[in-house]
Amino acid sequence: MVQQQAAPDTRVADADDDHDIVPRSRPWRWVGVAVVLVVAAEVVSSVLTNPNYQWDIVGKYLFDSRILAGLGTTLLLTTVAMALACLLGLVLALMRRADSRLLRATAGGYVWLFRGTPVLVQLIIWYNLAILVPVVSIGIPFGPQLWTAQTNDLISPWTAAILGLALNEAAYLCEIIRSGINAVDYGQTEAAQALGMSRRHSFRRIVLPQALRVIVPPASNEAIGLLKYSSVVSVIALPELLYAGQLIYGRTYETIPVLIVVSIWYLVIVTLLTWLEHRLERRLGAGFAARHGSAAPSRAGRWSRWLTPAR
Amino acid sequence: MADPGAMTGPLVRLTGVRKRFGDHRVLHGVDLEVARGDVLCLIGASGSGKSTLLRCVNHLERPNAGRVYVGGELIGYQERDGRLHELPERRIRAQRARIGMVFQHFNLFPHLTVLENVIEAPTRVNREPRESAARAARTLLDRVGLGDKVNAYPRSLSGGQQQRVAIARGLAMRPELMLFDEPTSALDPELVGEVLDVMRDLAAGGMTMIVVTHEMGFAREVATRVAFMDGGRIVEEGTPHQVLADPRHERTRSFLSKVL
Ligand SMILES: Nc1ncnc2c1ncn2[C@@H]1O[C@H](COP(=O)(O)OP(=O)(O)OP(=O)(O)O)[C@@H](O)[C@H]1O
Ligand SMILES: [Mg+2]
């Protein structure tokens, strides 16, 4: 406990320096710790001993091929949709910052429309696009057509799902990316210009890396959100993870254990994503924390750090 | 655009430069010449247009009228049939690369180390090999007294150190002209000296410089010319002695009485 009272600047503070200091007693902290420990113990023991969780059935389905196929679908769907959404979101964010009023208004309208309507509705519309637009063609505007296809041949559940999720997500990412770019001081762009850098170069090498620091945490939140709400694609009969589970317990009535299996897999992926995010944040944070030595936390008091707030 | 007088005439020549932001007229036709090797200190009250004028020289600000020549080359435009046509961005970038600029708030790239800050433009704009660019950068950083900080990040440096890195970053492009916009205004008083020392060395080495500053001591000692701006015009221009010790204009006198 003594180490907790060390001066915030861990680089100069030596463990020997602070032995004269008697820490203030903090009784409520220990009450809080005790309550948390008791409640946690209760929950863990209930989960482990209550037979209704049916852990044996959970074990049976954890690696079931239908569940794994659903997991694969969810992962693929989320990855592809998120990648497309990032690209489109970046383009939209740049459009919203453009000099041209038309470009700004277009991007603004896009965000308004796709953020303002339920993703469920958007999915169903994409899936049933053929009702609205029976034929898709590429050609010279108002001129001859070079390529034509029936909409029904193009839109499968997969394309509808990816379109629906990606276009919706892009609207959210647009705003996140835009605020990230705005957070970078304009002086950075000016310094880059004064050195003779092109706009592209200054954006890619100077502005974007700094903006990403601001963008990555909320964008990771979006990725995790997308991972889970991608289960809405079950309305167009695409068997992702949750839907695969529903198909199983619809027949066997082992509802809770199967949902636990599904949740375990979601947790595994989210844990992985969180780990990736932390690594990315640390890389992007280079140069931003140097002043206060937070890169080198004190090793002292490892156990008490877990129980009590830092500093 | 080759100009036979480029090597003999003034390095910088401004004629009738005007600038307005919307309806707000900031520069009312500025004429100015800076010879090679000259150090021009630009002084004047806040809002008189010093920064705007400086930024017109490397086309960070587009003048609404008038011409800016550096090394005999018209900056930002080309003249055809008596009219100015905007240059393609690539040409403007090439012009800017020959003019170094140092800002009040340093504007170092915080996500890059000191060395990376200095070699970014040489390696990626001028396409110098990384090795030789890094070698040149280390020499420059030694010159500004920061040879031991090459791998530090800007945020871990003091303001004075950051500004010296910014000067080295500008010099790395081997400019023929350096622009300084109040390089010491954001610094704690005890850090001003180290930056002015670097600038003094630079001036002694023959670099042509335009310096917007409130450091009258520096202007008196180092400048070869001093120009006083007021209300978007250069009111008075001459040697430091003429302008600072024996000003002819009432407005110069009243400004100096406030800052000295
Ligand atoms: N981008 C801009 N948009 C609108 N007005 C501007 C802009 N930049 C400068 N101005 C205005 O132009 C005038 C001159 O500004 P400038 O920055 O050139 O003055 P300065 O002499 O450098 O002053 P200071 O000593 O405070 O830096 C000011 O009134 C300022 O408000
Ligand atoms: Mg200014």
C-alpha cells in the first residue's frame, strides 16, 4: 500500500524515498473491495454449481459444425462490411470537408439518410431491390448501356447483407473519421505544405496518423457493435452465428446452453478485437505520452494495484 | 520563367501585394525587396498584417493582387497575356520546397521522432536516399545543439528545443530563404535566447531571412533591414538604426515607445 502514495513521476521517485509517509487510512475502500469480492464469489459459484446452465450441453455444442459455420459467416460478414465501411466512411469524411458545397451536401445527405433509418429496413430493401429496380446497368449516362443485368441475379443474401451493413456503418464511421481529422491542428497541414508536401502526402503521412489516435477507440467500438448487430441479417435468411444457434435450439429446446455457446464465441472475438485495439492504440500513441513517463508504470505494489485505484 | 537577373537582383521582391479575407482588407499594396544574405525584421502592431504578408511569400496565403518573386521566379502564378494564371499544385510545391518556414507554435509532427521530422520532406519530397538525408539531418541537429535528441519525440522536448528542431527541419530542404513568424513568442523568457542564438548563427552564415518578431534587441543586432508595418502597409523601411533609433513616422515612433 505504501507504494501507492509515491509521487506521480515514477521516473524520479525511488522506492526508498517514500518510506516516511504514512498513508491516510481509507476504510471505505476496503468495504468496497469486500463487497465486490463477496458478490463476485456468489456469481461464480452460482454459475458453476447451478445445474440449469447445463454445462455439458454447452460443451457439446461449442464446436458443433453448424455453430462454427455460423461463426465463420459472422466473422466474414463483419470483416468485409467493416473494411468497406472504413473506405466509404473515409471518402465521405473527406467529402464533408471538401471545398465544393455539392460534395459536402451529398455526404451530409448520405449520413442523414443512412443514420436516420433502421438498419433492418435497409437490409430488407437491399434484399428486395429487384422490386424497386428490376434491372441494373452500367453505361454512359443518358447514353448507350455497356452492361446490363437482372437485379435478382446480383443480389444474394450475402451481397444484400454486406451492402446493408457496410453502407449503414459507413455513415457512422464518416462522422467518427471526420471528427478525428478535425482534431488535428491545422498547423500540421500548414507546416507540411510549407515543406513542399503534396496534399495527399501531408494527409497520409502527417494528418491521418494523428487523426487515427482519435478515430481508433470509437471505431473499435463500432466494429464490436457491428459484430453483434450483424445478427440482424438473419431476417434475410443468412445463417450467421446467432441464427445458427436459433436453428439448433428451435428444434432441441436447449435454449439457454446454446445461447451460452453463442455468447462464448462473441466474447472470444470481442476479446481478440480489444487486444488488437490496445496494440494499435499503443503504436499510434508513440510520441504523445512521452512527457509524463506513463509508458513506464511502476512495478511496485502489483497486487494492491488490482484491488485499489491507481495513484 | 528563367530570369537573367535572378542571381544579381533582390532574392525577394513584392510589388503591390494586396490581400483581403472576405470584405476585410488586410494588405493594401505592399512593395518590398530583400537582397540575398539580408535579414529583414518585420515589426508592427498585432493585426497589422505581418503574418499575412509572410505567408504570401510562400503562397500559404494567395494574394488577391500584386506579385511575389523569389529568386526572380513569380510565386504561385504564371503571367500570360497580362493576366495571372494559377500554377498547378506541383509547381507551387516545388517553389515552397525552396523556402523554409518556422512557425510561432513550432508545428512539429508529434507522431514522428526528431530525426523523422527533419528527414520527412527531404526523403519524400526531394526523394533523397534515407541514409544521406539522415546524415545531413544529424549534422543540422548538431548545429542547433540537439545532436543527442535525434530519437526523442517532440512532446518530450522543451519549447526552445522544439523550435530549434523546427529550424533544422526547415533547413533540411536547403532553402535559399527562411521565413520566421514570431519564432520566440510562444517561449518562456529563459528559452528565447537559445532560439535567437541559432538564428543569429544562421544569419552569420549568409542565409536570407524574413523575421516577424517583437524582439527589438534581435532586430537591432542581427537585422540588416527593418520594416515597420501598420494597417496593412509598410510605413517605414530602412537599416535598424534608421527605423529603430531615428524613426521618421509618427506611427513608428508611437509603436516603438510602447514596445521598447
Ligand atoms: N484566415 C483569415 N481569415 C480572416 N481574417 C484573417 C485571416 N488571417 C488573418 N486575418 C485577419 O487579418 C488581419 C491581419 O492578421 P495577421 O495575422 O497578418 O496580423 P499580424 O500582424 O501577424 O498580427 P499578430 O502580431 O497578432 O500575429 C487581422 O485582422 C486578422 O484578423
Ligand atoms: Mg502574426
